[in-house]
Amino acid sequence: MLDFNSVPPQAFPVGGDLNQQRDAIRADLLARLESVLMTLLPAGKKRGQKYLVGDVLGSPGDSLEVSLKGETAGLWHDHATGEGGDIFDLIAAHYGLDTQADFARVLEIAGQLVGRATNHPPKRKKAEAPVDELGPATAKWDYLDAAGNLIACVYRYDPAPGRKEFRPWDAKRRKMAPPEPRPLYNQPGIVAAEQVILVEGEKCAQALIEAGIVATTAMHGANAPVDKTDWSPLAGKAVLIWPDRDKPGLVCRGRFASGAHGGGHLLRHPAAAGRQVGRLGCGGCIG
């Protein structure tokens, strides 16, 4: 947890005395903590003296818990990622901000949560729907390195019928953005495998994995930037490319092949996968 008393006031250009603002807003946040959390993370639920939710973005689940009472009120811990901190850290993580570097904006948002009059909310760099406007995540996939350490998460949202959106979370930088370079999915499974099936998205890859077949995908699926993806985990592997059965899938196959082949990896045609894989039908796993 960050010690905000150690942060020089001049580092955050906000009006008035930063320490007084911080302390006053923190007191208000804790005084109505349950209401604040229900506003910030509406998919969560109260259980005893804790508020439980899936992650900092507000997905359904109970991996992340926030203490509601006593001296630990406002402190949180995500058992899936190991992240944690105080109520300001939680607000920052939810909006993809850095608690220290962006504290002026974190304080601004916190003030809005307790109904204080503040300046405009933080501007977003990209013209895309903010995560909180997409509703709770409907799926989540963790990207791990070969040793099982969390690199990133990809969240799926279904804000409207027939519309799906994906948002990557960089676990190292603690912000809503893809890591650089983009990792491949299921690296712990790739390590000991001789053959790997490369599919178009996490949903299809996970279906194969659950069937006992080593599979992976590039982050962003068919739209994955080949030159920004780290293909090195496939070195020395027999790579079978199996995209979706649609027009984008045909394009995807060529792009994936150029990325994997550029790293000197052995490519194989989907027919070589055999009947066991074919029965799963993941080659047409659209949506």
C-alpha cells in the first residue's frame, strides 16, 4: 500500500491543499464505503465484513475482497493477481491509472464517487468505450509466462446483442493496455509440448486445452499485430494453424503463418491434427 504522506504536494497540480483534500475525501470514502463500492464495482456482493468482486474492473466473482470495517476498512487484495492496496489504489486500478503519477485524477474521481464537485473526469487517450460503460466482463483469460507468472489478462464484454469487445490488462504496468511485446496464450502448456495448435482466440484455445490438447493464440486474435507479438515460445515446435471458418479466418491464417514462420517455427496444416481435434469444432469457434 502506498504511503501518501511521503508524496510531495507539488507533484500533483490540484487546487487547494492536497493533504486536506486527500484526507477529507478518504474519510468520506470510508464513511460510505459499501455504497462507493457498489457504485464502482456493481457486480460485487457483500459477505460478512467484506465486499467481494471478480477483479479491479468489476467482473463477477469473489477473487478480490475489500475490507469494510475497522482499521482495515478500504484495504483490498486480489487473490488471483496478488495485487492490493487502499481505496485510492482500487480506484486507480479500476480506471487504469497509476496511484502516484496520476493521483490528481484519482483524487478527482474519488471526489465524484462521494458526490463532491470536482473538475472534469480524466480524459481517455483512445476513442473507445470506457470499461465501466461496457458493463461487467463476461469472460476473462489470464496470460502467463512459462513459469506461471501473470503477464496480462484479456477481458471480454458483451455490451449489446451481437456486439463484443475485448480489453487487455497489463499486469506489470497495472493499466488497461496490451503488454509490449504481446504474449502468446498458455505458455506453461507450450513449454513441454512438441506440437501446438494456434487458433484465433482465447475461447477456442481454452476449449482445446480443456480437452487435453496444447493450444495457444495471439492476443487480439485475428487482429493481432504480428510484428508486436512475441512468437518465441513456439521455437522448435510443430505449429498447426487453425483459424475460424470465415473470411477473416483466412486472412488470419496467413498473418499467423508469417509471424510463426518468421521465427523459424515448423508449420503444419490443420488436416494433420486428426479426428480427435476435428470433433471439437473449434475451427468455427466464432463469438
